[in-house]
Amino acid sequence: MLNQAANQIFASHPLTGVGVGAFPVALRQQYPEFPIDYQPAHFVLLDVAAETGIFGALFYSLAMAVPWMALWLNRRRMALSPEMMAASSFAAGRDRRRVV
């Protein structure tokens, strides 16, 4: 239900979005009687698209994919070390959000 509402909010503001961190406010304005809490969408890319628009979502996707592509393209020259594994696991876990 929350993702469907985020899709509709994104569709109504595809270029500019509703503003960084303003998704719950936009959700409340569009759906005053929403049956669940006003919170960001659970799919992060959809939340980024609704808040920053299509270009923000594109840049977010690139920011998440490019480091992994660089690791994949340079895999022959890199040694698999504990430091590299720790940095990779940190990069994979930093995109999680805590919803209060």
C-alpha cells in the first residue's frame, strides 16, 4: 500500500520530486486518511525517486552500482584481503534506513 502511494506521488512529481526527506509530508497531503503511519516507502529507490525525481533516482542507482562495477572490472588486479572484504560489506550495508 505504501509503495503504491509512493508510485502515485512519484508519478505526480516525476522531474523534481517532493523534496529530500519530505515524502511523509507529501503522503499526508495527498492521503489525509491513510490507514498506516506516514513514513518513507520501504523500497529505497522508489523513495529516492519520489523525493528527488527521476534524475535523483538515476544518480542514486549509479552511486550504488559503480563501485561494484569497478571492483568487478578490476578483479584481476586486486587481492582479496580482509580489508577489501570489510570495505565491501560496509558499502553493502550503508544503504539501509532506520524507520522510527
